[in-house]
Amino acid sequence: MRYIDEFRDPNLARVLVERIHAGATNPMTFMEFCGGHTHAILRHGIRQLLPATIEMRSGPGCPVCVTSAGDLDRAIALADVPGAILTTFGDMIRVPGSTHSLQEAQAAGADVRVVYSILDALQIARDQATRPVIFLGVGFETTAPTVAAAILQAEAEGRRNFYVYPVHKLTPPATRAILDAGEVRLSGILGPGHVTTVIGAAAWEFLPRDYGLPCAIAGFEPLDILRAIEALVRRAAEGCPAVDNTYSRSVRAGGNPVALETMYRVFEVGPADWRGLGLVPASGLHLRPEYARFDATQAFPVEVAPVQEPPGCRCGEVLRGVALPTECRLFRRVCTPLRPVGPCMVSAEGACAAYYAYGESADD
């Protein structure tokens, strides 16, 4: 199939793998920030193609996974607001909170609905004009502009029953937090493709400038990822860190100015609570005062009990790149997609779900 097969050419893959093996004569550890990259790497068997000198570590690039337990508990409490309809993406409904999940709240009588877009939630608000409709806004810079656009549309319509609980997060500050913590020594970063389509490759220039690390922006096909890894190997071996945009068919240096303008028109930057990282300054998006009437937490100030993290779950360490999913004693034995203990096993972008789906066992 055109436009797919050309990024899966085995001959080109062989050339890139040979270059990677030739260049990676010393140990190198790379982190793929994006959960989509983790799944692609495992699904296409890329780890098995790499030399033993290269180690790939997953990062915090799963928006469902990095949603803190406290934020999730608040979303569950919002679902119990009398008459409210809480809308969310499919993965979020199964993530365990301190005591139960949104799915369990739904089973207990809360009106929780899965939507594919915030526009679905806005349509529900139109159809259910006498009931408050709350959208749980989870995601990085990729989804935040769509939420901002929907809020602008709701404002233009004078929609009074539409609310958003925004827990959007910004990716570069999380990368800084991981590097500043110093828990894992990295040789380079595999930059997220979808996010960088919005924020632009220039947003990652701080990595070579401030940390001396190369960054390669990658797409999601096998050749995309191999080309990015080859660039990281070359930069690390030569000791000349820079940002390489190996996903130039989608990513530009300045990103998507229309999406960014829409996002920052509605949101302003503030702190955010990340699972595994804690409170990270300037890493979240909060509604600006002029749009505060759409903020579900201000309209419905619910009380939330102290957070209870699941005992034994190492999702936080996996998200920081400190541990592999297979190093968690719950992996595959207790924690499975059918009975997940932590969010990394629930989400379609979760590292634990990827290791489970593509044959990685606790004994590998």
C-alpha cells in the first residue's frame, strides 16, 4: 500500500540497522518519550534489531498514564455531581483511582460516557441542555488545541451547561524534570512525533543546549524510528548534540501556529501534577480567567480524600524511565489488561500494555 509500504522497506531498514550497529560501539541509552513509539518499537520488533550496546527506555509520553491519582479521584467525584454527565476518552474509564474507577462509578449509577472527541461532548451538552456536561480533558499539546477550540465554540453558542476538567500537560517540562532528577543516564531523546507537529522541532533545542543531549523527532513507522535512532547514535558517537527532525513530512521547526494560538488563547501555563513526577512547574495548562466559567472544578468544588496509590505498582518508575515494566513484580502475574493495577497497563499508549501485548515477559 502506497504511503505505508514505503516506510516499511526491508532493504532500507537493513541499511539503517547496519549503520546503527556500526556506530553504537559504546553503550547508549535512549528514551522514547512517546507511548506510541514504545508500542511501535515493540510491535515491529525493533528492539531485537538493535545491538546489545543500545538500551531503549520508555518515558512519560502516555497522557492517561501520567494523569495523577488525585486528578483521577477528582474526576470520579465530578461524575457523582447530581445530574451531571461526565464524558471521557475510552482509556480513562478503566484507570483505577484510589478506591475505584470511572467504570465502577458508572456501574454504581453515575452517568459516565465514552466519547471519541470533545465535539461529541459538546453535542451531548446541546442535546441535554438542562444537565451539566463535563469533559475530562486529558492529553498533551496534541489534544489541548481541540479542547480550546471546543470551548471557543461553546462560548460563541452561549452554552451554559458545558464544562471541562482540564488536566492537560506540556511535554518539554516533563523531560526537563526527568533529566534534572538524574535517576537515569540518557544518551539521547527520541522526540514525540504528534506533539512536535504542534509545538515544532525548535521546542526541543533546550536538550542539546542545556543538557548536551541529541534529540531526533520520529514518526511511527519502522523506518521512521530506525532513522531517528540512527541519528541519535551518530550524534552521540560524534559528541555533537543537535535536534534532528527525521519526521519532516509532518513536523516543522515552528510547529502549527494556528493550533498554538488557539491553545494559548484559552489556556495559560501553570503547574501540573504528574504521576511518577509529582508537581512539575510550568508543565500544565489552566483555563484563563476569561474562560473560568467553563472550569468544572470551579463550578463544582468537590471534596477528594487523600490519595491511595496501589501497593506494589511501579508505574511511576516506568514513566520516569527508571524501571522496565518487566521489573515490576505485579507485571503479568497480578496486573494484566483485564485486571489492571496501574494505568500503564490500561492505556493504549501505556508501556506495560505494550510489553504485555508484544510478548515481553517478566523472565525476558
